[in-house]
Amino acid sequence: CSRLDPARRARAERKMAAPTSEGSPALEPGAAPYGNFPNYSRFHPPQGRVSLLPGGLLRSLFPAAARPLLGLDVGCNSGELSVALYRHLLGLQESEGSLDQPAAGKDLNLLCCDIDPVLIERAQQCSPFPASISFANLDIMDPSAREPFLSSYLGRFGRSTFDIGFCMSVTMWIHLNHGDSGLLEFLSFLSSLCQYLLIEPQPWKCYRAAARRLRKLGRNDFDHFRSLAINGDMAARITQILTKDCAMELVCCFGSTSWDRSLLLFKSNGSNHEGRESSEQEQ
């Protein structure tokens, strides 16, 4: 990232920013208990996801919706994938930034949040689209924090929901840290807040690998790992939850990444989204 001076970049990359108790040592990167790995995009490059998505996706999903469209990226890490998604969805080349595309924000505004403040600081420093991609430190599982913050953001656009949400390799960390009930609450919340939801669930083998990494470092298991009743084929289980319990329908599976994670697109069947879209088009 060209906007971080070398010394500051080095400090940011060395620092493991998982929420820890005050005065406790920084965690080994392999133990990142919230998935907040400091160099995540190096071992799962953004292109591995965006290459699976068709060009013109936003135009096909929202042919007549009012602009700008609003997107929410939950668990954005340091923002590399968020920016890659933004470029891909708007058809921008890698060399194009905000100075080259001053009107980009008229088509899509993207709010990206993560639990890790250091990763968010890095994302803010590096963003090529500061006017239309916002990065915020937020624990999405804390209702007292998320609800006023998200309502305030949406209110700037006269909106109550997002057009599209992104949840890329986040569900496992919610599940491990908040249990079955936390995963259900998280999916219910996202489905109520987004008309479309693009989700990349981690397979069950990733749960075992995450627990194994903690044990290798001499740390305890995740509190909920051994008691999770929602397990097995996680893409199928999450699809079942979203379609049976959250009034969404599976629109498309865009295939799997080279690291065996499916990209699933869901659409809300909720009348609140349809009514909002209709009222906006009438304005």
C-alpha cells in the first residue's frame, strides 16, 4: 500500500490486533480467534473470489433501482477483497482509482466493517476510493454498537436496508465465538438488512484446522467448538438456514474457489425490501 510509510506498514503487519485483554501479549497470527489474520490476502488472494463473479452482476440484479446502490461488507479484514469486489462490480481496471473515476460513488457506496481496529486503520490508509468505500471498526455481533451505527449510515441515504451484503469467509468465526445461536442470529440479522447476500461459508474442515492451530499454540479450544450441533456440510447448512428460517432464496452458486469454498448468492423474499425498492423508483 503506497499510502503507508514503510516503518508504519511494518509495525501494522507485525501487530496482531485480535481483541485481547489489556496488557496481554499479542497473539501469534496463526491463533487469530476472530479470523483477523494480519496478511490474509496473501494466502487467499482476492482474485480467487472475484474471478468467479460474472461481469455486470449489479446491472443484472438491479436493472432499474435508484443509485447509488448500497453495499455492506462484514468482516472486511484490511480491505483488499473489499476493494477488489468494488472494482469488479463497477468494471474498473486495477489502475483506476478515485481520481480516474470520480463518478464511481454515484453507482455504489460500500460500507466495510471489521472487529479489528488495526486492520481497519490499514484499510483506511490504503483505500483508493475513500469517497465511496467506508471502513469502520465494528463488532457486528454487538447490537448496541451495530444498530445505531448502521442506521446512521443508511440514514444518510434515506434508506433502511442495504442492496447487497458480502460475508466472505466470516461465518465460521461467528460460529466458533458465538455458538449455534450466534450463527443463527447473525444470518437472521444479515438477511433482514440486505436485499441480496453473497456469502462464502467455510467448510467444516476449516473449523477443525482453526481449533488445531489454537491447540498447537497451547491455547484452549474455542468455547463452542465441541458443542456445535450445526456442523458437517456448512454450505448446505447455511443455505438451509437462510432459505428455511430467514425468508431468502438461493439465486446462484458461482462455483468454488481453489481453496474449496463456495460463493453463494441469496435474495430476500421479504416484502420490506420489495416495498422499499418500489418506493425509491417512484421518487
